[in-house]
Amino acid sequence: MPNMSLEKVKMPEQEADVRNKNFKEVALGYTLEQAQEEATRCLNCRHKPCMNGCPVGVPIPEFIQHVAEGDIEAAYQTIKRENALPAICGRVCPQENQCEGKCVRAIKGEAVGIGRLERFVADYHMALNKEEKVEIEKNHHKVAIVGSGPAGITCAGELAKRGYDVTVFEALHETGGVLVYGIPEFRLPKALVAKEVDNVKKLGVHVETNVIVGRSITIDELKEEGYEAIFVGSGAGLPRFMGIPGENLNGVYAANEFLTRVNLMKAYQFPDHPTPVKISEKVAVIGGGNVAMDAARTAKRLGAKEVYIVYRRGEEELPARKEEIHHAKEEGIIFKLLNNPIAIHGEDGWVKSMECVEMTLGEPDASGRRRPVEKEGSEFLLEVGTVIEAIGQSPNPLIRQTTPGLETQKWGGIIVEEETMATSKDGVYAGGDVVTGAATVILAMGAGKNAAKAIDEALNKQ
């Protein structure tokens, strides 16, 4: 008989007043007993609606059944058939909008904790340190992957399993893309990302770091070197700014610069690591998405006494995951909603305060959300010494500027054919944030899988 509890098995976590002072992982994960208990909540529906919500097509009821039976290795192998990065997806995927959002149990009560179970299975497997023997027959086709983030590393792994000689070109000094520079240690430990990337390398994927495609080498030069297909998964690392007065003051950061310094360059361990990051006692983070939550929670851990999320819409319109909002509130982040910054003021070149205006919500705009409207005469000053802007990113222009024949959107995203991820340039494919703008890890992985399938079909026709 299924476990008909209306609530998920609670995930153990660090206490809020403890975790907001360290960079250790917030959620501590299930025990085997807790995982089995949660797994028995799955009804194993015949039509499997949860799978329709998974961008990479994990056979969810099948792996959960293995967990319920206590065969965790079988559960892991079931997930790995479709998902190259289960420990990562179990932590950072917005399951509530994807697999769990389709779960029948969510009609009355909470969905089955699919993400929590995926995380448990991956962690359990890793803890056993099992060496997986991989024997792949090579087909002697060469493929280049630009970027080692979730789209690139997924595409690389899928092609390697099919026998391709795959080389990944990564601009930074570490592999992982946004997984290492954009997501804080307390949400996604870097050692775990390294293990997941190593699993892909064991398939025979070669990685070259410190190679900026578009500068170190161009797409056309990669073709000249014999790469028969190229997948561009270079992400969206170019920050956007509001264009308000005072953004050139010291103490103003783009969120991706701030998070890169802390996450990838380990500024939180300064001076043991030589990258400093200056945080004042009062910090304002502009934006309401996951990146804003990450920046705010990071600033708190770096010693800020007051950290504000300043967002021009209300709580219902916050685009961040509910879990991230909940954790931020628990950790003492102050939400100043229905407020919009209009200027940053300084003293001696450093941020002193941020001028804001109160907003009300009017009629829905093109996005379907109610449009924020300024309240006349409601300006006020927020005394802060650091401002972090988390209002979105766009793709770096280097590849589009150095690749003749590559069609892009006005905002810089590469235009692709939706099913195959093929671009306007023969033999070049693209996916992930470089196509969609900043989105989710699992959607980028889905794009990488689709591109790998299309590349395989195209090269097998030759």
C-alpha cells in the first residue's frame, strides 16, 4: 500500500542562525530510511505525468520504485540513463515547476519529493566510491563543445557515449560553467560538481580550460581543425545594469561578478585565497530571481548585518524558487518589495545610499504579470554601502561577432531550430542560456541532449 501522507518527509537542514554564518550546505539530505519512506508516497501512476515535466526524460516512477525497495544502485543507474548530473539536478532544479508540478499527489497535499530522492540516490552512489568501467567503441568523428556548463557537459557526455571524440573548450580555469561560478557553495558544493564533471570525463571527453572561443580560437578555425560539428553552450555571462545614476561607484557589483569572486575564486576564504570582496554592514540586492537570492544570502554569510532584496513587484511575482525565498527569509534577509531603485548616491567614490521609489501594481504587461507603476512623491533613501544588481544576463558577444553567418536575436541570443538546436551556420548547434537567456540548469541539459541526438543523426548520414 502507498504511503498516503499529505506531506513530504522533512529534509534535515542546518539551523537558520547557524547556516547564515557559514558556507556549508543548507540541506543535509535524507537518510536511507527517510528516502524509502518518501519513495512509498509515489503512486506509480500508469500515465507517469511527472515524466512529462522532466526536460531530460528521467524514468521517475521506475527509479523511485527502486528506492522504495532499497536497491539504490539500480535507482542510480535508472536516473543515469537520461541524466548525466543527478546530484546537481537534485539540488538546484525547480522541481516544483517541472516533475513535481505534474505529480498527482500535489492535487491533495504535497508532491512526492522527486528532487530530494534524486539527490539522495546520487549522493548514496558517490559515497560508495564505485568505479564504473566504461567501454565505448569509437566512431572516429570529432565534435567540439564550447563551454562546460550544464548544456555543454551534457552534450559532451551524450556524444561520448555514442563513440565520438569530444573536446570541450572552457573559457575559465575550472570546468562547470554557471555550476561553479554562479551557484553558491551552500546550495551546490564545488567538490560535488567536480565529481559529476569527472564522471563525464571518464567517458573519454577531453577538456581544455582557459580557451576563449571567439578570441583564443574562432568557430571557423575549429572547423578547419577537423571538428565536424560544434555545439555552443557558452551561457549568458554578460551582466545587465539598470542604467541609473551612480552605478560607477565603488561598492556596486553585477551579481555574476560578485558570485564569481566568491564561488569560483573563493573570496569567502580571503586571505587564504587571494581574491578580495568588500562587503559593507548594509547591502542592497536589486532583483527577485534565484541569482538575487544567492547574492543576498552570500552577502549575509560574508558578514553583512542587514541585507535587503529590493524588487519592484510584490511577493507573488517574485521569480525565485519558493524554497530559496523561504530560506532567505529564515536567514534574516529583509524583503523590500514594491520598491524600485532610481539612483545610487556616493561619498568619496563609494556607495553611501540608494534612492528608491515606491511602486503599485497596475494592469498586466506582455509577460502576464501586473505592471509596476511609480507612486508619485514616494522617493526615499536606503542607507547601504554595497549594491548588487541581479537583473539578468545576456550572452557574451565574442562568438556572434567572430562567426560569420551565425544569426542571433537583437539581445544577443543565438537563433536555433527548436527540435535539433541547429543554428543558421552549417554544422554549428547551440543550446542553454546562450539561446534562451538565463534559465534553469535542467532546461540547459535538455538542450544539450537534443543537440547531441541531432549531431549524431546528422553525422551518421554523411
